[in-house]
Amino acid sequence: MSGAPFEAADLRPVVTGARRVVVKVGSSSLTTAEGGIDPQRLQSLVDVLAATRARGTEVVLVSSGAIAAGLAPLGMRRRPTLLAEQQAAASVGQGLLVHHYTTALRHHGITAGQVLLTVDDVTRRAHYRNAAQTVSALLGMDVLPIVNENDTVATTEIRFGDNDRLAALVAHLVRADLLVLLSDVDGLYDADPRTPGARLLSEVHGLDDLADVAIGKTGAAGVGTGGMETKVEAASIATGAGVPVVLTSAGNAGAALAGDHVGTLFHATGRKRKRRLLWLQHATEGRGSIVLDAGAVRAVTERGASLLAAGVTGAHGDFHAGDPVDLVGPDGEVVARGLVNYDADEIPGLLARTAPEKRREREVVHRDALVLL
């Protein structure tokens, strides 16, 4: 919905009042059908970002397009399915993508800074602090950070999977006031937009508003990974952590960032949380599991306690200290996820110790590195 011009009083206050904004753009909004970067589309986006910065708003860009940009130079007609081939395409395309951004931004006197992230960068204690501090330093130097997943090194087990979710987590990581998701559709509809009578949802106040909404799972262009389902999931992550979200098309980017009533506004439903816990909940999968007795389940879920050795009855999988693991109750239900302080092969020896010895051991999972599921 592009709509007619709005008076200043009619603009969205959560947008006009935002001092730091994360903007995510998908591959289909930047590239041609053949996979190459479309210079005009990219320049149009950069012009909007420059205008937003000129109004005094800090901007962080989360940009897809590295794999898509690498397809044509490698003679690939479609996005490959093999991880190694995706990483090869990303290796070629990431440099091309950032070069285009750097050149386009230079015309506005803006310096670009590349930030490539993996899940490990934002779940391990030392790494996530460094990621937040790096982006903060770039913004302090008046640099526009361009964030992408580090596809060239991320393994299947430690990938974000799509940049919509990455953008939601980055918005929380940098303490953004707003997340704008740019897509190839102009907002969230209550049915397939191609269906006669489909209605654009201008505002979403919570999950109840989506009860009767048919959300598609795939995009139309074939060069990206994120369909409408991933965008709604990303909006849920961000709004649940206190960050409102505007979802619209790349063509509406300027109007959306100016506060016009375009696209769909997802209102914040929660409060800002500890950064690392949000990443732990939404950006990781357990690399193993630890079995708790009933008392430990109650201590973790009801009293907010750390998981102590005395409450552990077993462990499964091959994990190492610092890895995310699922905490499982006696009935097999996953109740929490946390960063474990022991290797998997240390757990049997821990269980064999006496109760007094267990009490002297460090926590298996500290409460500050644990999130309920």
C-alpha cells in the first residue's frame, strides 16, 4: 500500500522517533533474475539510507545478496543446494556486493563498513560483546555498517538460516529503535496477495492479529531463502524484544523510513532483554542434551536457578564447553537451552562423584547463560 501523502501529524511516531534503525534488504530486491546485482535497485536503496542518515538517524544495513551476486560470475543459473557451492558463491559475491555498496555510498560522502557474523560470534560470551562493540564503534565513527552472515565459513549446524532472523537479532544486538524489513511484497496480507480480495494488514499488535492469516512459506524470486513466514518470525523475535518492525517492499523504503503509513507495522509486544539470551533462544540449536531430574527442572524453570551437577542424570551428544545444549526433563521434554561449562565426555565422571563433591563443582549451566524454551 503506497497510499496518499500524510501530514506530519499522521506519520508513524515509532518511525519518526527512531534514532537508530536496522534495515534489512533481501536478495530479490537487489539482484536481477539471472543473479547479478542490479545497480539501479542498489543505488535507489542507498539514496534512501543516505536521506535517512541526513535526518539524524543512525542506520545499520543487513543485506542479503552475496550468494545471489556470485551466481552469474560462476556460471550458475540458480542458487545451489550444496553448502560448499553456496559458500563458493558467497565468497565471490560478497566482495562484489560490498564494492557496489561502497561505491554507491561514496557518492553521498558515507563510508561503509563490512560486518560478517556467524552464530558463534553472538552466542559465545567473548564474541558477542565484541560484535556489539564493533558495530557501536562503527556508528560512533559515522560509518554505515553492512551486516551479513559469514556464509563462507558457517557450517550447516551454526547458520542463522536466513537474514530476516539475523536482522531481528542484530536490531536487538545494537539496541535499535526500529527494524525495517524490505521485501518484494508491500506488506503482510491476510491471504496470498495475488488472491482477489486479499487485504493488507496495516498494523499488527500481537499474535492474535495473525490467527486467521495465511502466511506463505516461499518467496517468488528464487534467489533468496526468506519467504513471508521467515519475515513474520523475524518480526515476532524483534517485537518480543521491544523493537517495532515495519515490513514493506524495497520500493516503499523511502516512505517507510520517513514514517508514512506504508506496509505493515508490527508493534512491540515485549521489553528489551539481555542480548545474548535472545541470540541463544533464536539463533542456535542444541548440539547435545543434558537430562535433569524433576527437582532440577523446577529449580531452573520456576526459581531461575543455575543447573548444578547434583540435578543432572545424564547427557547425550558430542558437545564442548561453551556450546549450546538443550536441557531435558525426565519425560524427554526440552525445557531450556544454555551454554554448557563442560565437555560431553566430562559429564559421566561428574555424575560419579559424591554429593559433597558435586556441590563444590562449578555450575553445569549458569543461569546467566540459560533461556527457557
